[in-house]
Amino acid sequence: MIAAPIYLQQRGFVAEVIRTQRLKTARLQVEEGSVSIIVPFSLPEGRIEKLLKEKQHWIKEKLYLQKQAMPVSTKEFVNGEAFLYLGRNYRLKIEAGQFQPAKLKHGRLVVTLPKDIVSTESIRHALLSWYRHQALLRFKEKVDRYAKVIGVTPNSVGVKSFKSRWGSCNVRGDILFHWKVILAPHRIVDYVVAHELCHLKHHDHSPAYWRSLERVIPDYAECKEWLKMVGARFDI
């Protein structure tokens, strides 16, 4: 069981706190400019704050290095700018106030940040965190649906960033998806989900594999080509 995340504002960054029963000790992650700390359910918030302060120098160093390594975005992260989600464009709305997770509200992507930490990077990080959470929720829903159709049982579902692929599936049944797939229309997301689930039956791209995929996604070739042509331009 994993609880809904909460957020702790620190000096220069906001940390996402994720409580889980799967861990006995805290685990700190800095990925794509976002800070998260995964902790046991029983760990007091004061102890979490202390851990973040103790690791503050390490966190800021990681954030700086990741900022330098991030590909240059064409986005400006300003009010009214359009951002894709499931094939549709949503306009960005930036509000000043106590930090709140980004949310989709009345057809707009709303980011609320304190004035002292509003920057291109902080807005981008808030959006990335939202996209990753939405991606995980959507992928889990679609995996549950398509797994029953295909007749397989995946072990776990997660999201991450890949450099040159949209998903992966290992022999243990652990499936990972590139969170950026969530920018694509539903039918493309369905294709990527079915693509990885079919690998639980065929661990290759043999003719039998493609026949298995075609039974679920008859236009898989078109979806594959769309993702190849359009997906390369996905940008956050």
C-alpha cells in the first residue's frame, strides 16, 4: 500500500514525501530535477524534515548537475503556454501562494508556487511531477484492463525516463513506461501498454509476438509509426 504524496517546502526546493509499507528505511531520490523521499508509514514528519536538512547540500548539488544535463526545452513556462496531455493541449496557469501540487483545473494546468521560488526550473519540476503521477495512474488503469484481454499477469508497473524507448518489460513481469507517452492520445498509450504486455507472452519481436499484438491493437503499425514520427518532438 502507498499513501498519497505530500510535499515539504525546503530552502530552494520542494520535496515530495511518499509513505509506503514496502520500505523500512527512508530512500531519497533526485530525478529530472524533482526531489522525493520515500519513507515508511511510521516515520514522523519531524524526522523526515531532519533527513532533508542533513542531505540539503547533496540534494542541491544533484539538482544543479541535473539542470546542466537536461536537454534544452523549447518551452518558456509562462502563463497561457500550451502543454500536451493525452493528445490535447492545456494552457498553463501560474499562481503565487503556498506550494501546491500541479493540477488540471477547469481545463488549465495550474501550478501554485511561493514567490521566492518561482522560476522556469521550479515550474518545470512541478509539471514533471504532475505528469509522472498522472502517467503512473493511467498506465496502471490501462495495464489492468489490457492484461485481462491478453491473458497475462504483470508483476509491477512503473514510470521512468528512457533515452531511446517507450517502455520495457523483464522476465519477472516488471513493466516500465516512459512517462512522456502520457502526452500522446489514448490510442497510442493503449498501443504502448499492449506492446509491453504482449512481451509477457513473447520475449522478442517474433512473428508470433506481432500476431499477438495485432489481435489486441489491429492498427498497431500505424500507432508505432505515429509514435516514431511525433513522439520525437514531445517536449516538457
